[in-house]
Amino acid sequence: MISFKNAYDQVLQHILNLGDETVSLLESTGRVLSEDIRADRDFPPFNRSTKDGIAIAFSAIEKGITRFKIEGVLSAGMPQQTLSKDTNCFEIMTGAVLPEQADTIIMYEETETEDGYISISKTPNKGQNIHRQGTDEKEGAILLKKGTEITAAVIGVLASVGKNEVTVKKLPKICVVSTGNELVEVEDKPLPHQIRKSNSLSLFAALERVKITPTLLHLADNQAIIEKELEKALNNFDVLMLSGGVSKGKFDFIPDALDKLGITKVFHRVAQRPGKPFWFGVQNEKQKVIFSFPGNPVSTFANYHVYFLPWLKKSLGVEAEKHTVILDEPVQPHPTLTLFTQVTTACHEGKLTVKTLKGNGSGDLVSLALADGFIRLPQGETEIPAGTAVDFIKAS
Amino acid sequence: MISFKNAYDQVLQHILNLGDETVSLLESTGRVLSEDIRADRDFPPFNRSTKDGIAIAFSAIEKGITRFKIEGVLSAGMPQQTLSKDTNCFEIMTGAVLPEQADTIIMYEETETEDGYISISKTPNKGQNIHRQGTDEKEGAILLKKGTEITAAVIGVLASVGKNEVTVKKLPKICVVSTGNELVEVEDKPLPHQIRKSNSLSLFAALERVKITPTLLHLADNQAIIEKELEKALNNFDVLMLSGGVSKGKFDFIPDALDKLGITKVFHRVAQRPGKPFWFGVQNEKQKVIFSFPGNPVSTFANYHVYFLPWLKKSLGVEAEKHTVILDEPVQPHPTLTLFTQVTTACHEGKLTVKTLKGNGSGDLVSLALADGFIRLPQGETEIPAGTAVDFIKAS
């Protein structure tokens, strides 16, 4: 049995190099950029009006002119015009191109219109109300770096520079494998000794949040079937994510089957609760990784968040965010195990505090549905006082 | 011009009653439950072993028996057996049903096996290592309430109780309308006075995060076209989300068009930056809501988060979470406007601190891509010192 720290480090040492692929812009949300994104022109691309009003040449102001003949009306989307003389002005709308020979914009609120002329009531500052060409970004500048996660705001930047296709990190192909003769389908009525599948469906939902649609596979507790099906799955997927089949029971065939299939066990059993019988293995040449989680819902869910998500982030070249929270009440660590305790969070005055959920052990799905995440409590003998900051793992 | 507070309250007074629909379990992630979910049986449904080991009758221990004949092996998924006498035991795996007449489970680690007999090395406690029927939940108990957001863990609960179809709140049908002759498609090469569409694509990506796939519509700055197309859109959608077309310029036809179509303006212009020209209107009889955001990317993005998302949550019957963060540096409020300032966040010892991003006004898309969200600064004259907690709106 190895420590949490050791297990975590080993998992992160076995990331996959997934390569890149090109997807359409609107499919790229939630993915990770595999290319630097540069400005294809200056931003803004022209001297842009930031107000509705009139555009004038400031030289007119210096000459004492305060009344201007309207030469035309400019709106966003019109090509650039030229102010023919400094006794004239253009009416100009927000987003429109500043005319040549004009250098100052005065908002309507500071003007009066009469008979095709506009008078100003206040002396402007030279150059005001103009968002100048290239002041946000110069053409060629790197706007977004490789490794950036594509959020809604990033989609806006990609659109502006014409990226209707984007090169992103490939996602791993994942097969979620459930095992256990006690499991029946969701739509079935279980016999008294049976239960419905739930872990693989939870994992499906969690993986969809990171843009992965896994394949679901169920295996009966039969060594021959398990070996055959796992072999097929290893050929077709980058990652197998198993739940159940790795405790020390007589019917847990998974570790043996994986061994026969040439998977190297990196570790089995971690000094943690929940999720002690976590089994992790790899096939380095073929670039395969196997996360084999214990069958209890809370164990699987905790291990997915504690190990798989940071592994995925690192495989995608993204730094995992670290979160800490403040204990609202004292908690008792375990003398030899790292604990992942379900908590609810509350935010007050910029501080994130947590209360532990009194779940009924690792089988209690309902408390899991109420939890906002897990706190990580290192092994220890003495109670950790309220007010202490501890590591937090947010639930999907 | 009305205050932010007034505008926010008005928006939340015009929520839609969207009704319910039934979707398949795996499509329900991210939706909101419209039904209470009850346990269809006890959880766990039987006395369940929590260890791999042996099941015995504690009466044997009381009689001083420490060596048991193995009567059989029980794994998860096998129907319940009966222990025939208290000098016998069953080997039992995690998840298996406790046999009748047995009441205590001893883990393998505390036993020794020899010739079909198992001896125990330590006196057990009566009833140990059993997850008792109904101790998590009793049959008929409400496990999840109407209004619960469907997370990955909730999917697990729904699966366990056999909900392969779930009744959820309907989502509004949304049309995202961009306007402006200056806009060209992402794949087009803009002329010097043109820019590519970006707002509508950002909104598309943001709405997808809340499980809404909007329809995108672009309208040229032409009053007749705008009226005709908005009328069609009003017939087909619950919500129009417009960007551009609501500042005071001569070419902003939207408010007039909406008025002609029988939409009641609730307000236009809010004492806020960015996003001052925000226009909000409704058609109460036909249950239509119109969010008309200013055309600048930062304005649209801020308004979407500040107004639309809380509106959506309330329409779905979900309480919006409130977040606060701590200023890492002093900030200057505006004497008459509520400010929504772009920030990056950092978490340290359970405290969420923020630094403001020096964006170049409301046109700067790139700074928006770097921001984790906005802080809300109420209007005021005096600098707000570092260390103050302020409201935070997280970016999608």
C-alpha cells in the first residue's frame, strides 16, 4: 500500500501524449488550444469612434471655430471618409471609422443641431472618444497561448481573428467499464440482491463535462469474458476507467486479466479513504492507461476527481488549479490514511468555508449528490481545528 | 437611466414559466429536476457486506467458537443464502448479501484458512462490517428535491432508483441576434472598416454551458429587415438576445422595431459600466423576454453574466449562488455608475483574492479572455481599500 502523495505523483508521471486535431470554432469550446493565436490585423483595426456624436479636426478648435457644417453621417460598417475642411464635421456613430483629417469626437450630448450645422457647447480635448488603431493589440501579436482553455470569451477572440477552425489537443478515447454480477440496467427492476448500475453513468456525466463522451461497457464476473473484452477495449481506447473488480475478493478478476494483457501495475491500494483498493496500470509502448477504481460510488467519484482529472489536465498541457477552503468545524484526521471527506461549501466575505457531510460510508450516493466536493485531510493523530485551511477538490 | 439594483430587480421580476419536459437520463446532466425523486426501495436494499471476509453468527462467538467450517462463497450479485448452523461460516465478498442467520462479518486479514475451515484471530464486535438495509435511505424517502441541478453525482442517484427518464424544467428557446453592417462572418476577410462577428459566437458558447443551443441570426442595419426578422424570431423563440443596435446612434433601429412589435420596454440605459445602453423588454401575454445588449464585446459579456444568468436560474427555479472575493489592491469606484471590472482570481488559504485587469475599454476582447470574472463595485466617491470583500460574478 502506498501513500496518497506517492500514488498521485505516479499517476501524473504517466500522462499520455495525445496529439492535436482541428475542430470547427463552435465545437472547440471547453477544449485546449494547441496553437498560439495571433492578431491577423491591428485591434482595433482602425481609429474607432467610441461615442455617437460628431468628428472634427481639432485644428478648428484652435482657430476658435465652434459651429460646423454637417458633411455627412458615418455609421459602423461604412468605409473611411475624409473631412474636406475643418469648418465641417461628420456625424459619427459608435464603432464607425474616424474620417481622415478628423482627430477628435464630441458626443451628441455636448452639441446642438440647427439647419445642417452643429454647435459645440464645451471645448473638447484633442483626440478624445477614439479607440485608436492597434492600441489593444498590434498585428502579429500573440493573443492567446497554446495551452489556453477555450472559454466563451476565448471563442470571441478566435472569431475576431478569423479562426473558424482551431487546432486543439486531442482528448483521450475512454472506455468506462463496469463489472459485477450484482448490477442490472437502470431500466430494470432489480431482484432483492441486485442493484442498478450507477457508477458508470455518473462517470459518463462527469466526463461529458470535460468534453469526453466515453463508451460504456459492462462485464460479468467471468474471467474469460473479462480477459477477452478488456483486450478488445485496450485496442480501441487510450484509457480504460474501471469501477469494481479490484478489491481482494475471490471474484475480482480484473488485476489478473490486466496483467495477462501486458499492462504493468504501477500500484494497487493507496493509504486513503475512500478508495483504498485503487489500481493503476499502464502499457507504455502502446500508450494505454488504466484507472481501476473500487466499486463503491463514493470511492469511484472521489478517485475520479483526485487522480483522473489532474492526470487529464496534465495530459492536455493545462495547469490544474489548486483550491483551498477553511474548515467550519474541527475534523479528525485518520492516523494512517489520507481522508477525502465530502463537504458542502459556503462563501462569505471572500472566504470559502466547508462543513463535512455525515455520509453513511462509501456506499452512500445521496450524500454524494449533496456534496460540493471533497476536502483532503493528510494522515494525523490530532484533531484539525476549525479555521484551518485545507485542500479542496471540487465535484463536477 | 436607472440604477443597477433597479435594473436587476426588474429583470428578475420578468422570469418565464417554462414548463417541464421528460428527457433520457444521460441527456439530463446540467438540467434542473422538475420532480421529487424518491427511493424505490431501501438503500442499501439488503444487509450488505462492506469487507471481503467471512460471515458468522455472533452467537457462536458467545459460545466460544473461533473456528468455522466454510459453507460456501458469496459474492455480490448472488441471492441471499442461509447459514445452516453457527459452527459454519460463509466466505463473503464486498457488496454481497449477508446470509440469513449470520449477523457479523470478519475481514480476511483477521482470519486464517486451513482445510475448509477458517479460524479467527480477534474477537469481533457483533454486527460489524455490515452496511444495514435502509440505513442510507428508507423506501419512499425523498432523495432529491424538485429544483435540484443534475450533476454527475445526481445522475448516480437517478440511475440507482431506476430513472432512465427524468422530468426536468424546459429551457427557454433563444435566438441570438447580431446587428451591424460592420460585421462579417468569421471565415471572411474583413475590409479595413469591417470586423468579424464575435459576440454572437461568444454567447453561443456561453449558452451551451447552460445546455441551451441558441439559433444565431444576423440582421443588417435596415429598419424594414429588422422589423420583419424580429417579428419572425418573436414567434419562434422565448427569448431574443440581441447585441448591438441599442445605443443612441441614428442607425440603431432595434428599440423602435421592438416597440412596433408590441414589446414593452421595461428599461433602457442602466447607470453601469460597461453596458450602459442595455435595453430590456417583455411581452407578458405571449411570454417573451428581450435582452438587448450593447454591441461591445465586454458589455455584452458582462450583461449576459450579470442579468441573463440569474434570470435563467430564477426561471428554472434554482437559487443563484452569491460569490464574494477580496480585493488584492485598492480600486476606485465611479461616482455615479456601478462598475463591473474584469479581474483574475487567486485562491490562498481558503481566501479568494482578485486583481483587476487593465483592459483597454469595452472593446478589448483579449483582456476578457484572460479574466476569471467581474467584480461589482457600487457607485461611490472614495477608493475601496485592498482587503475589502466585494461581489464577484464568475465568467462562463
